[in-house]
Amino acid sequence: MKRAVDSSDGPESNPLREGMNEDRSAPPCALIIFGASGDLTRRKLVPAVYNLSQSRLVSSSFAVVGVARRPKPEFAAEMKEHVSRYSRRKPVDEAIWRDLAKGMSYVQGSFDEEATYEKLREELARVDRERGTAQNRVFYLAVGPDQVPEIVRGLRSAGLVLPPSEEPGAPFQRVVVEKPFGEDLPSAHALNRELLSQLAESQIYRIDHYLGKETVQNLLVLRFGNTIFEPLWSRRHVDHVQITVAEDIGVEGRGKFYEGVGITRDIVQNHALQILTLVAMEPPASWDADAVRDEKVKVMRSLRPIRGEDVLTQTVRGQYGSGMVRGDRVPAYREEPDVAPESTTETYMAMTMQLDNWRWGGVPFYMRSGKRLAKRIAEVVLHFKPLPHRLFREDGEGSAEPNSLVIRIQPDEGISMRFGTKVPGGGVAIRDVAMDFRYGAAFGSSSPEAYERLILDAMRGEATLFTRADEVEAQWGFIDAIIDGWREHDAPLSVYTAGSWGPIESNALLDEGDEWRRP
Amino acid sequence: MEAAVSDSIPAPPLPAGQLSETLNAIERELGAIWAEPDGDTGLPKVRASTLNLAVVSGASQLDGLREVTDTLSETHAGRVFLIYGDGHIPPWSIQHEVSGVCRPSGGQAAPVCNDRIELGCGAMVAPRVPSVVGALALPELPLVVGVARGAPRKISEALVTVADRVITDSSHTAVTRIAELARSTSAPVCDLEFLRTRAWRELCARFFDDALSATQAVSRVQIARTPGGEDPAALLIGWLASRLGWDLSGAVEPGRAVRRDGGPVEVELVEETVPNLPPGELLGVSMKAELSGETLSMRCWRNDASSIVHWSRRGPRHDDHEHTLGSRDEARIVAKAIDGSGGDAVCREALLAAALWQRRQGQ
């Protein structure tokens, strides 16, 4: 963007913008969604954009351009229907929608055709003129991983993404890539290499939508925004940590996709390991994206690999059989549509992990994730060490449970601390109580959706909640070793009843005296 | 603008302990609210508390304020005090009404409640209001004091001295009055009208985004408004002056400001009536800067009662855009005022400069 007047004596920043940061709104920008006819756009992305507009977090110079193969002559009207259905705020505010719809347009074309990018370029030039989007672009690739490289090549060839400029106020182009980021380490590495041949790392935003969840971010605030927890957050006081990412639903008609993926690639490699890094990381020196991500990568590097025969004693893989979930009878995984009757895809995975560093040496991290479990829950529980001396247990009465800190990520987001208190009356009887903070109670039920935060951060250029290349590859490196080990050693597949908490074989992963929590 | 609570009639001194008895009664009623389980679920009520919010207003504003604070409690739950003056109440008395506002928290879980205490004040109790509020406020939580329309002067003045945060509204309270309040407290002051006009300020700011030097070379500002009400131009001028370092002191002619480099800034205020727009609404801003022999100008204007403004820039760059000013419900504006940080210093400086400007214009 050419400066109107150049003067070496001028201020370095716009003094009129001072104090506007409290709104943290996005700069003028066009959001270009590749895969605009897909499910993610309908259910998540456009509703997120609408809610950002309603919260006045997008600039008045904002536009959305959808790109997909199918014709969509009524793109804005169609998106309004989806917003009406999927937005967390209803009904749709007509005034806000009208303004948003003015900046919505659509480009039809195949992603492998040069003409598509030419049309897109013309459309973006029009949008810059009429909406003032100032050549700032966020390209959201809501497409399968195999289409990502060709889209990025097409954008680069058409001059729609350029090397980033250091000049203040220069236009930016960023590319948001959805998971899965590869399907193993070699493919993730190849994808990174391909993207980095066209873009700078600073232009690539790899999404893991769990990082956009308020409660996941609250994990960092809890740890590093308070003085009382960090002194307890280590092997000195923590006996073991349990991480659970459980779903009560099955594959929901996506059997064909799931057969090639399994829970380990679908959930554990990304969401569950992200939670692990946030729980286990050292305090960053600053909230700068690289400072935070450096600490997360260090966790992955200190994670002791599980490979070879170790997979047989440190991991359990399972698959749901038929059962009852929330009062309804459900079929076994192998009876789901598009699932092979002899499928060996795992729908459950549990493991015990060790972190070889000063903070966590000797503390087991138990992780489990599965489909068709008893309830939908994602939580982290720090189980503290038992008392060194039981002052109040001489008569054998009272609870023997050590303290625990539960961070509930979903649903019913919040934090609870379990501790013992004296039961009123004679004697000293101890009962466990929970001191409970629920997000919904303190801050209302309508917290921003994860995609709202992530899209906004991509527009603002804040990469803290996005995954870096080395982080993704470290995650895949850890998971690949496990999957290879399963293959080499013919790891058994344990069937569990749908509606239970997984195969009983997972109990053997725990140290003596430890038990899987029943959330 | 202040409620007409007469302080010219001498009244007998307050009998010892009278307000304490009122406080005791309030505390008993609060205890009863929290002791009773929820009528629908039979479960104990859950309290959510993030702040104490004390809003001072005229009695006529209560209905509207109840609605705003109920909505606000969904995201900023806490104890709400609605404090008003009423000439019908005996001078040394406080009348009270206590209620619990509950909302379901989904499923079979207990509802989440917060309480509201309404305090109608007689003419002489203003100096004691901070003590009453202090005794009833939830511990360890900030006290946010809002000065709403018709707020009795003495009650506002007393409360802001104990506030952790003050919220004002220059759409109905003169900026000179707000400046007095701001000087009497060390708490941050956030003005609701300052927040409502953020879009105007952002549109002004973008004129200079790629012409930073022009911020030191503004020679003319024209601001248009609808007639009546409090003058919205004062706050905008105060903001421009405080950000750009203009001198608005008494040494400068009315209708002018002086830039840092000593050059003049002509300030023209225009009134226009636009059908369906209320009094005291901003209609437009235009600015001109002279830099290295070139003239740069910006104009941001609305032509009708719609929220569309036409923004144009002339000079080495020509740009024309339309923007929507947008609208927010009041609860959200108040929520932003409560949460606001980083912009507090800017708002305070703008208010003080606006007050200086307004005094010089003899308004």
C-alpha cells in the first residue's frame, strides 16, 4: 500500500488508534473460503463470521468470498439459512446480516484450473475497491488435505499470495489449513515442505479447533495467571495426570472416512496431544506465538517414545461393540454403514506416557480417547499425591481420596477442586467436597465458539493458537511409532461395550492404586 | 440533568442506628433469598459473582436499568445496586427492595442467581451511601459505579470516590460534569457514548493509516450533528485534540485549536436536522491536512437516518467506501465499558479535553 505522503519526521504509529486495541478487532480483510459448499463452511465458518460481526469484531471493511466447484447463485441467502440454524445466537439480526451479506460473494471454479484463480483475483480487486479490504487476505482451506498443495500453488501462481513484507501497514496474505495435517510423519513433512516452498511459516495457520476453545485457553490462564497453582504443578505434588477426550456418538455415517483414520489419527494425534502440551509445558517468556509454541514443542520432544514391543504394555486399542448409550441401543462399529465387517480400525485408544524432564519425571500421564463411551467429555485431572501422614484417619472413617483438580473442557466447562472438609458435629469425620467454578455460571452461556476466536486471530495475525510445522511433525512422530508398533507386533484390538468407559484391558495401563476416573 | 432532590430544607439529624437497621433488614432478606432452594428444581441456588455494580440514576430510569442489568448479569454476574434519589422519601431514610434474579443453567442443574438491591435515598443520606454499599458489597470483587441519567449529584460524587471503576454517559451528562467526577477519583472512567462512537473514531483513524505524517498537519475539522441534546462533537474534538496533541487552552481563540507545531486548526461545528434522527447525534466528520504542498482530505458523512456512512478520501489517494455504523444493545455497551482496558487512559484524556473545549465555547 503506497503511503500518501512520506515524511521521516512523522510518528511511527497512528496516534488515533491508541486505545482501540481493547476491542481487539480485525483489520480490513477479505476472508476467502475454499470449499465454500462444504459442511464446515455451513456449520462452523460462516456462523462464526456472523457472530464476529455481531460482536463488532470484524472491520466494517470486511468481505467473504466463497470458492467451490458447484454453482451458487444465491450464496449469501444460502449462508443466511445455515447461520439461522447453526449460529449460537438466534434469531439472526437482520441489520447485521444485511451489512455482512453486502460483502459476500462467490467464485465458482475447480481448484486445479488457472481460470479459477484469475476470476478470484478479479473478484478480490473489486472487493478491495468497494469494501476497502486493503489487499489483506485470509485464505481458509476448508478442503481435504490432498487439495491443499494445489490450491496454494494456484494462489501463488496468480500472485494472490506474496512473500510477507516487513513494512508496517503492508498488506498480508495468510493461509489457514484444516486438520488432518497429513496422515503420518512423512506426509505431514511433505505437506510442510510443499507449503513452505510457496509460503513463509508466518503465513501458515494450521488449525486445531480445540485450541480455540475458551476452556483450553483458560488452562493457560489458570496456570500462568495465578500464583497458587504453579507451585503444585509438578512431580513434587502431582501423583498422576489423566486426560480424557470421550465421545458418546459413533462414526455418524462417516464409516468410509473413519476406516482409513481411526481415533488415534482423528483425535489423539491432535486434540489430545495439544491438551497434553498445555498441561505439561513450562511458562513461556511471553505470550508471543513462538514463545508459547516453543514450550509446547519442548513437551513433545520430552515425551518418551512408545515403540516396538512397548506398545503392548503401554497402549490399548479398542473398538466398540453394540451396547446402550444414553438409553438408546446402538450397533457395533463393524455394523455401521461403510465399515468392513472384519474392520480392525480402533475407535478407542488409551496409553500411559512419561515425560522425561525435570518437572514431570516419574509422573505417569494417562490418556484415553474413544467413541461410543458413556458420555461426551473432555477433561484433564491432576491427581495430587496422598497425605504423607493421615492425621484424621485413625478410626478408619472418612474418604481416602487425595485432592484432585479437574479442568473440564467440554461440556459444562469449568474447574473444580476436590478437598476434604470436616463434617459438622462431634468427632472428626471427613467428607470430600468440590469447590466448583463453572464457566457458564460466571460468564453466561454464550461463550464464543472456537472457530470465532481462531478466524479472528488469523485475521489479526496472532498465531499463538495455531500449530507450528515442527509441532505437527513432533506429534506425528510420536503417533507413528505407536501405529508402527501395533502393526509390527499385531497389537490386539479389545472390544468394549458401547456406553461403557472402554475396554477393561486399559486398567492394566495404570500404576497400582491408580484408577481411571469416572467423569 | 440531576434529579431535583432538594437539599435546601433543613432536616433533623439521623437517629443513631437507623441506617444500620435498614442494612440489617437488607441482609436478612438477602439471606432468605439464598437460603431458599429454587422453586422449580428444588435445588440450592448457585451464585455467580464477578463484580459489584452500583448504578446511580433518577427514579424514572429504574425500569430500563432493571432490564439492562438483568441482561448484563448473563455475562457479568454479581451484585447489582440500583440507587436513586426520591424527594418523597424522608431525608434521612433509605428505602430498599431486594430481589434475586435467576436464570436456568440448563438441564436439571440448579439455576444461577444474582441479587439486586434497590436503594431509594432521601435528600440527606448521600454521604452515607458509600458506607451502605460498602457494607453490602460482595467481598473481594471490584465495585463498578455507573452514573446514569438523572443521577443525584451528591450521591454520584460520594460513590465515585470509592469506586474501582466509573462508567458515565456523555449522551446525557455534560462532559464538564464528567470531568469533575473523573478528577475526584483515581478509578478509571469509561464513557458509554465514547464507546458508542467508536465506529466514527475508527473511520477517522483510518484516514491517517497510510499518511501518518498528516496527523501533525491537520488544518481543518468540521463536525456535523443534529440539534439538541448534549453535544457529541465535544467528545470527538476532545479525542482528536488529546491524541494529536492540540492545545485547547484559554490562550487560543474559540473555534480554534493549535497544533504541536503552532499551526492553527479551524474547528467548525454544524447543526443539521435529519428526519428520524434523535437530538445530539453525530452526522459527519471531515478533516483536511496540508502536507508538503499537498492537500489531503477525508469526509465521513451520513445523509439520512440509516446507519450507512459514506467515507471518502482525496489527495494522492482517492477512496470511496460505504460503512455501517452498526448498533449494539445497551447491555453490550455497558459490558464493554465494564471490561474495557487499554482504552481507559484515552477515554479519560478525551473527556478532560472535551470539557476544556466545551468550557471555552461557553456552553
